[in-house]
Amino acid sequence: MKTLIWTGTGIVVMLWSLLAWMLHGLVGLAGDTIASGTQLLSLEPMFAEWASWLASAGTGIGEWLVVALWAIGAIVLGTLGFIATRFVGR
């Protein structure tokens, strides 16, 4: 039974990792698109440069936030798997 619990936990962590990986890529793509798109708008050059920098900085922060949330989720799922094995006998 413990093997089944750990296998299930591993599968859930892999799905969680896949979701986080896709979200990480989406945040990066969206940030890069916004940063490059500000150059195409007819804005004052200084404002366009500032908006591009802000979008790039937000992308970096967003990517690290996704990594941090993935780590917290993986730790919680691992802890739940460990707790579940404590309730199951040998």
C-alpha cells in the first residue's frame, strides 16, 4: 500500500511539475511579447523604453514566482504522501 501511495504521489508531483513548467514558459513568452510590443506602439521613446524594462523585470519576477510556487507545492505534496504512509500499516 505504501508503494501505491508513493507512486500516486510521484505521478501527482510530475503533473504539478508539468503545469508549473508550462506556466513558467507562458509567463516568459507573455513578458517577452509585451516587452517587444512596446517598441511598436507610437509612444514617447522614453516611456516605451521604461515600459519595456518594466515588462522585462515583471517577467523575471513572474518566472521566479512560478518556481517558488512549484517548490512549495512539491513540498506539500511530498509531505501529504509521507503523512498518508504513516496512516497505512505495513
